[in-house]
Amino acid sequence: MSGLRDLDPALQGEIEKPELRPFLGVHIDLPDPVFAVTGNATITYGGETWSAIGGLGQIDTIGEGTDGSAVGVKATLFQVPAEFRDDVADQATRGCLYELFVGALDAGYKNVIGFKKIWKGRLDTYEIVDAGETITVSAGGESRMRDQRRPAIKRFTDWWQQRKYPGDVALQYVKAMVEVQILWAKARQDAVL
């Protein structure tokens, strides 16, 4: 099996129990990274502290279109304290890492039993709705599959080569080659003395 069904045995065992304590997690790799989980308890997993935000609000369906094209995903964080309004607005950067996770907690809602990354992509859009004491942040992401339909614009210049491979001199004379005269062979060649 593949995809979401490739769960670690601990998470699979927890899902099969009659009582489940699930959580959803969002990681956005901003300069001050966001690690947020649903629920009221802050958890530690993978060396990171995941802050409890009460309710995540909404995660769009993760999948792909009927023609095989990639579909973006959008997560909405409700009731984020208003003190983070300026911080979120200043840091949001298109193209940074954006991941969604699902997991299960123990009976005390403190320890993570299982954890699974369900989506990975890049931050595409964000929207902040101010509700006074709290804000609502909607973060839209897109997967790398979306790039398949976008034209790849590449320039075969020294500047472009230096951006990608600093110190490479393979294209340093391309600019000068535009003005070079090309001498085509003649029907009769005279000896050069």
C-alpha cells in the first residue's frame, strides 16, 4: 500500500482502538517557524515544540484534479491571539516550506503515540482576518506538481549560471559571442601566408 495507509504501527494501532485522540499539525517554515497543533495541550515531537491553538478550523481536501493536475491545500487557523498579527504579516514569505501532519495522543493528551506527514508543499497565499482580540489566518499552499504546467524560464547567460553554480565559467563568453563574425567557407580558398 502507499500514501496515507503507510502508517507507523503505533499510529495504526491507535486508529483501530475504539477511542481515538487525534490532532492535526501545521508547520510553516517562516523566519520564526510556526509549529501549531489542534487541541489545548502543547506537545513536543521531533525535537520541536508544537503550540496548541485550540482549533485548527479547517483543512481543505488534499488531492489532485481529475486531469492529474495538482491541487493546492488551505489550512485556516482560528482564534490566534491578536498579538501575533504584525508578526505573521511581516514574516509570511511565498515559497517557504509548508507541511500538514496528523497524529494521535495518549489518554493524558501530552505524549504523541503516532505522527504522519500528510502533505508537503510551499506557502502560496495567506490572509489575515482581524476579529479584535483574535485573528484568523488562512494559509494556502501548493505542491511542486503545480510547477509542471508553468514554463521554466532559463537564461543561458553568465549571470544565470553564476546564480545556480557560483564560480562556474562555462558561459562567461556568451555575451561576447553575439558580436563575433562567422566566416563561412568560400568556393576557392587562398593560402594564408
